[in-house]
Amino acid sequence: MTKPALTLYLAAPRGFCAGVDRAIKIVEMALEKWGAPVFVRHEIVHNKFVVDGLRDKGAVFVEELAECPDDRPVIFSAHGVPKSVPSAAQARNMIYVDATCPLVSKVHIEAQRHADNGLQMIMIGHAGHPETVGTMGQLPEGEVLLVETPDDVATIEVRDADRLAYVTQTTLSVDDTADIVAALKARFPAIVGPHKEDICYATTNRQEAVKAMAPKCDAILVVGAPNSSNSKRLVEVGARAGCTYAQLVQRADDIDWRALEGITSIGITAGASAPEVLINEVVDAFSARFDVTQTLVETAQENVEFKVPRILRQAS
Ligand code: SF4
């Protein structure tokens, strides 16, 4: 039986970013340096496949530092942690390695600098996301106000409208964030913010590639985890850029083939925490069912790389 023809658009950039790559390397190097078990506070990156692979090598994933013994190393995830977490590890004389992405650490430093200058902080982010919790936790509880939507901006109560600054989560939708920043500037004209919002290069580039791909696609699949903020944003961006069917899939098994009946084009991308092996699995699943012509939709090239912390580069 002849297979139906399908144009498969593959977004570039897609998948792993430099912060995720570094965080995974940190766990692997820690396991090599100290042996198993190495504890990891929170999923090192939001991807089950990655977490399961590291667990098989001897990493133990926990949600709180209190669950870790004093005498084993602990790693903090790429999303960042409140200041209280490294302080508690220090107080217990634990060996810890901070795998917070340097681009998240940069936001932490910004928030602290604004607070040191006497400005009240507003964070644009998603309530409960570990990165938001970590960034808000750079300052004492209650000091950072959270806004998630332009409507929130209308109702927040600030100490002094002329003494405000904002930071953002790194993995937000570029367009949604622009609307929230516009609302903040309209209500608080003196508010201070980053020159460019804090959304990182990887989030921005992956969203741009999806926007370029979406108008050509009958459907878009984003390979990523349901708790991955940047993956979920890619689904939204795809839908908003004109593709009526945009879905998140963790692996090829999640593909709803019935919903894709009759398509002649598909766009595939992946969130920053999804490994290429899972993208290949999804591409292969299409090749098994369709006569695929693959086209790369490349909107940027990336060559960012972050060093692992010195403690892992030193000999034991
Ligand atoms: S998505 Fe951006 S901020 Fe998050 S780990 Fe990757 S590079 Fe860092």
C-alpha cells in the first residue's frame, strides 16, 4: 500500500538549550566524582526521559532539601532555588552544586540589585513554577509581587508607584509578556525593567521558529513535558500563529493518529528540555506511516555553551 505524502517541517532551533545541557552534565559529572547516590532537588530539567536516565545512573530526585542526607552531595535544578535552599545546605555542611541556568542566575542578580536600590520588585511569571519560586525567593517573603496577566497588573497594590522594577521568568511567551510589560508601563510609567525582557535566547528562538513554521502546517507537535513551561508556550505560539492543531507530546506513543488523519503537512519542534532522541522517535513514527519529505525551518543558529561549576572541574 502506498503511503500518503507528508511534508514534515522540522523547526531549528529546537530541543536542548545550553542551560539544560549544562544541568544534565552537572549531574553526570557529580555521579562520576562522588559516586552514587547523588541527590537532586527537583527534576534537574522538566523531562521524564532525562530524569529516568539519570535515576538509572544513581541520581535520587527529591522535592525538598530536608529529604537529603547530610553526607551526600545535592544538586539544585536548572530552574533555580530560593536563597534559603543553599543557606540551609551550608548550615548542614553539605556538598552542593547549583545547576541553576546562568541566565536564571542573571535574573536573580537583577532582582537583588533592584531591591538594594530600594525598588519594590514585580515578577512576571507563572505561580508555583520552580523558576518563579526561586526568583521570588531571592528576596524576603512578600517582597516580590507576582503578575501573570495584564489583568493582574490592574489590581496589584504597590508601596510606591515611582519606586518599582520588574523581572520575568525566562521561559514565557514573548508576545504575552510584551502585553504584560505594556500594561505595567501604562500603569507605572517610572517602572524599571531589563533592556530586553529576561526571556532567554533559547525560549525566544524556539518560539520564532514555530511562528515561521505554523502557517505552513496542518498540525504542529511539540515534543516536551506537561510541566515544561517553554514547551507549553510553544504549543500556544503555534496555535496563535495560525496552526489549528498544536499539541504537546512526550514521545511518539502520545501521538493521536486519528486526529491527524488527512493532513499533508506537519511541523515538529521540541521544548528546551526535550532530548533529540525523542524528536527522532517522533519523526520516525511519521516516516513509518507517511511518505515524508523533510524540510528544515531554521530561523536562528545557536552556539551558546555554559561552563559547569568549578567544583566539578577540580580533581577530587
Ligand atoms: S530555557 Fe533558557 S533559561 Fe531555561 S535553562 Fe534553557 S537557556 Fe537557561
